[in-house]
Amino acid sequence: MKCSKCQTEFEGSICPNCGTAVIETPGNAPEAKTTPQQQNYPTYQQFKPDKPKKKKKPFYKRWWFILIVIIAVIAIAGKISSAVKENEKIVWADMILGDILPQPPKDRGVVHTNSQDNLWVDINRISEKQYAEYTESCKDSGFTIDGDSGSTHYSAYNESGNKLDLNYNESDKIMTIDLSAPMEFSKINWPESEAGKLLPVPKSLMGNFSYEQEDGFSVYISGMTKDDYNDYVTECSEKGFNADYDKSDGYYSAKNADGWDITVKYEGFNIISISISAPDEESVETTQPAEEDTTQAQSTTAAENNSGDIDPDFKAAMDSYEEFMNEYVEFMKKYNESGGNDPSILADYADYMKKYAQFAEDFEKWGNEDLNAAETAYYIDVQARVSQKLLEISE
């Protein structure tokens, strides 16, 4: 080869004349000698196959995709099952107490209870007109005793003592029918427990106990007119149950100085309910008895002093709200104490839902306008009483 620097021809990799190292290029590299076998066959590197790539699973076979599908199927199946159940065909002739009421205008909905003691069904796709017409039909069937009505609820007894509660959900177009069989009463002995001794003995002793314990009981008493109920409330107040009281038409709740809590209600059809429960530790420390005139004046809030400035619709809404929450607390007390096995709880639940309907109706009338000073004070006062009431079932 020839040196690229001095042009001297030589053999080797270093020029003997100038010492320049020679870099082989395709043009000056010596021709490689190969054997016939090497010429006819590829080298190992040429023959070596590429490492096969791992084939990816389709996304629809991946575990996460399968899991998503399973969850979706379960959710859809649950919705379908729920939708089917909530829109089942109701055969009115199969309702045990159905012959007491007129047949509803539609036959689709859900049956919650169908027994000799209670009929509780929801009827779907009912218009306001159909609800109003069905209510009138029930009145024509005799449900007019101790009637209580609003735009979305109606309750009354018939001469046999069956109690009907109708409620209408305007947004969902659902009419709820809750019919209770007459409650059975028998002669009772007034409790001689500590709880029984704290209360006056009612005029009638035809009763039905929901439960009875040393530290409390709940009983329904028949043969008590509305006047008898009012007299009994007065007697309870005179026996010391006049602290933290809440009183409205047919409802009274209060505590005594030791924190014992009572609730007396006029249920209708000459029936009252009486319940009493032992004090909580906190209530013993905070409860103070109310006294005639002077104490009541001291407990009057600033909002009540300015009641002339309170919007009547707002006050009605707040009063309905408070009464609703009181009903809720009493309902939950009874439910917890009975373990959910007391049939009368269904009737109380209907009353509770009726209060809710009235509460919602009153709030809708008010319209959530801005509050003035008097209304703000009244709102705070009601909220304080409700919060205190909720503490009774917080544990």
C-alpha cells in the first residue's frame, strides 16, 4: 500500500519512511481471504434469529378491563332489578287490607308491606289531579274521623279504627298509601316503676304497651278524647315536666328537673301515646325546670320578642321543621328501643312522613328569602333546640 503522507509504498500498518499509521478504508484494506465453506454459508451472526417479542394481550383480556366490566354489569343489574321492583304490577285484589280502600288509579309501583296489620304501597305516575281524586274517594269510603290534610298529605280514621295516611311526592309523581289496622287494646296496670311513678295515671287504662322497662316505657291509651289529652298534658306539667318543653296541637314533649323526658301525642280516634325515658348524664346537668309566667318570660328569645317582624311563612316553616325533627327523634328512640320489631313503628313512620310533607310545603311557601334580624334570631333559637334534641339519639 502507499503512505498517504509521503507516498512511500510499503507492506504493513506503519510507514517505514515517515512513521505514519495507516487507517484501513474500504479502498485500501487488504482483501480478506475466505474458504469455500465461508463463501457458501452465512456467518452465525447472520444466521442467529431475532429474539421473539412477547405478544401483548388484547385490552379486552386484561384483568382491569374485566374488572370494570364486572362492576358495570353488577351496577346495571342492580339498577334494572331496582327499577323492576319499583315498577312491579300491583294486583289490588291480592292486598289483604285492599278491600277497605278504593282501588288506586294506576297499578304500577312497589309493595312495601302487605299484612293483616298494615298495607304500605307506592303507586307510580300519579298526577296531582289523580291524587286529589283518590283522596276524595277515600273520604267517601269513610276516612273522615280526625282528618288532617295538606296539599300533599291526608290522614284520617274510619269508624272501625283503621288509620289511613296518604302522601304525594310531586317531583317523582308517587302516591304513598299507608293503611293500618285498628290497634288492639286491653286493660293494663299502670307501671309501678320509677318511670311510672313520675307520671300521672291517665283517665283510661285501656292500653297497648310498645315496651316497658324500669327506666322508661311507651304505651298507647284508648278512650281519651282531645280534651282528655289536653287535661293529661296539664297534669304532666304540674308534676314537673315543664322544662325544655315543646308544645303544638296534639303534641307535647318536656323534661323535669332531673332530666326525665316525656312525649305525649294525640294520635286520633280517641287514642293518645305516652312515652318516658330516663335522663342522660348531660341532661341532668343542664336541665332546669320552667316556672309559670316568670321563667317562661326569661326563656323567651330575642326573636320571639320581635315576632311582629317575622314573616309568617318563615315562622311556619321553622315551626314545621322543629316539629318534624322532634317527630324524627321520637321515632328513632322507639325504633332503637324496640329493635325494629314493633308493628306500631310503621304507623309512627307514616306520621313522621306526614310531618316531612308539611315541613317541605311550608318551606316552599316561604321561598328562602333573606332573613332580617328577628328571623335570624328565631332561626338560631330553633336550631339550638333541634341540636339539643338530636343529642338524645346521637349515641
